[in-house]
Amino acid sequence: MTAYKDLSREELLELKSGLEARFEEVKAKGLKLDMSRGKPSAEQLNLSMGMMDVLHSGVDLICEDGVDCRNYGGLDGIAEAKQLLADMMEVPKDNVVIFGNSSLNVMYDTVARSMTHGVLGSTPWCKLDKVKFLCPVPGYDRHFAITEHFGIEMINVPMTPTGPDMDMVEKLVSEDASVKGIWCVPKYSNPQGITYSDETVYRFANLKPAAEDFRIYWDNAYCVHHLYEDKQDYLIEILSECKKAGNPDMVYKFSSTSKISFPGSGIAALAASEANLNEIRGMMKVQTIGHDKVNQLRHVRFFKDVHGIVEHMKKHADIMRPKFEAVIDVLEKELGGLEIGSWIKPLGGYFISFDAMDGCAKAIVAKAKEAGLVMTGAGATFPYGKDPHDSNIRIAPSYPTPEELAVATDIFVLSVKLVSIDKLLG
Ligand code: PLP
């Protein structure tokens, strides 16, 4: 394979006309394909249909400790759901509060509480002139949407293969008291599939923030979402590391069963120190009488324990793995050696992150759309939707069928080639 940059103008033009002809052929098919959002496929959702059978009028809805799930009560979750999520999140049960159907909602509420009431006695953020959050990039668009919504200034921190650039994180956190938080997806990150190294986690736990109310927003959404049984990333548990480092209150750890059972109808949890949880419970009791205990019980009766979750996730992996491999194979076969893009082959999570030549991402996404393929908007993986290099594109392979995926990846690759040639031709 010759890199495109080493081809002559004539060679590029010739290549372009062949690719354009192929593109027109695909376009004429009038396809409608979607690789934009990280949603499980129907086949994956079917794996959890047994959950609909575990609760019916013939079974009792009484919890282990006698709580009747049909009635009010149980502000912070039923005991067995706490145990299940605590085991999944690798933290003690007493450090877990169960919430409703979405962890994003919990993250939003956590920022909102800090804005209006402060954090463990600190000045409410809304009373400060400036509040800043660090945002490892590329990252999750909905995290950035929350902080943007509250007028919090977002600072890009580049991701490296071992996690965020920790030199930069340490400097900003220790020197600037207006830095109040950092968004982290520490395992199989969205969108790169990177897992933070041991050293990165230690450095997080040992941060010395200028702000006493600085918090790490540790969104472990993909904690059990491996693609392989024999090749898995391992992430050190942050809550206990923070405790060991003398920073027990510095982290909020979020997770949910969204991409384990039913997204939007799963259960979400927050793990944190006792002091943090007590403060949060105090505000929760004003907000709600309690979350959906029937759904919590349904999850526990279906999965039984964390081993049930692990076994269940192997079935998800069997569906997801061929899709990821299909995309990676096409990328390697079609783009390998051309030096017009790079990508990371993840061992888990929901996404493949693609970096095009600078200045090409928006045009590639637009080109793919012409042929009926919807991708995540270019720029979405950066705060304010602004990718300074206009380079990153998030590929979400989970939702389409394998057949659709093959066609979709072909369209993507054709779009990358055509846009890159235009860029090189100037
Ligand atoms: N966190 C990350 C990193 C995600 O990628 C997603 C969904 O894509 C979520 C949270 C959403 O989780 P939930 O459905 O629990 O709100």
C-alpha cells in the first residue's frame, strides 16, 4: 500500500474517479444505515427478555430484609440491588446508593446539587465567578452537554493510550481552585476504548486539588463490557485508592445496567464515601420517596449475583465481537498503510474511535450521509462540539446487523478516501 501523500497529483485524480464511480453506485441504492449511537441491537435486548418472566402476579415482591417492593420506602435502594451493583462496581455495599433508570441522570443531578448547594459545605458553585471542569478528549458528548448546560467552562485534556494526560490534570487541578471536576470514562472509554493504566489511577487518587470541593466524576459505564474472554483490560478500583491516599471524598463513581439489561429501563448506581453519600441522601429525600424498587428486584432475581452479570455479558460479547471485528477488518484492509486515518482496536466498550487527517472529519461524516449512512456528528466527542483538529469520528458498531455493518463500513471507508484525496489535492 502506498501512502496517499506519496502519490502524484495524476495518480490521486485517477484514484478519485474510480472511487467516485463506486460511491455513486452505492448512493444509488438509497440506503438508510445508522452507526451514530451506542445502542444495543435488538438481538442483545432479547438476551434480557427473561427478566419479564421473573416477576408476575404469582411471586412475592418482598425483599430479603422484609421491604415490600410494591410500596413506598427504601430511599437509596433495596439491599440486594445494592449488593449486586456493589459487586459489579467492586466497592463495599455500604458505599452504594441505587438510583433510577439512568446514570446520566445521576451525573446531571450531582452537578446540579453542587451548583445550588455546594459540596460538603463548600460555596455553591452558582455563587462563584468561574467554575471549570476538565474534559479528557475525545470523550462522551452527553457529559460535556451537562457541564455546558450549567455554564461550566470546559477545558480539553488530551487522552493518551494510558488515560488523560496526567501531567496536565495534576497541574490544572493543583493550581486552579476554580477547577471543580473532571469527567472520566476509565474503562473502555467512550469513544476510544482506552482503559486507564494503574499509574493513571494512582495519580488520580493522589491528586492534590486546590479546590476542597473538587471531584472526580468516574463514569464506569463499561465496567463489565468486554469483547473477549481471554483478552480483557483491568482497571484499579478508584474508591479504595482514594481512601488509601487520604482523599476518600474526592471521587463519585457512577455505573448502570443500561447496556447490560435494557437501556433506559435499567438501574443506576452511585458509589462514594460515606460523607458524600450522606449529603446526597439528605437531598434525595427531598427529591423523591424512592426509585423503582420493582425494577431493582427484577434485576436481582434475573441476574442473581455478579456472576450472573458476568455470564450474561459473555452473551453480549458474542454478538458484539464479530461486529467490532468486521469494522476493524475493513479499516485495516481498506485504509491500512494509506496514512489517511488511524484507529484503536478496543477490547471492550461500545465504540471505535477513528482519527482522520486534520480538517477532514466533518466532510467525511457529510459524505457518508450523502450515501445514506448516519454517523455521530463530527465534533461531538469534544466540548462545545468543537474538535480543534476536525479529525475525530466515533464509530458505533452495535446497532446495525452484521450485513448492514459491512455495507456501512464500506461507505465510511469510501468517504474517508474521497475526502482525504480532496484534502491532498488542495
Ligand atoms: N456513560 C457513558 C460513558 C456512556 O457511553 C453512556 C451511554 O452511551 C452512558 C453513561 C449512559 O448511561 P445511562 O443509560 O445509565 O444513563
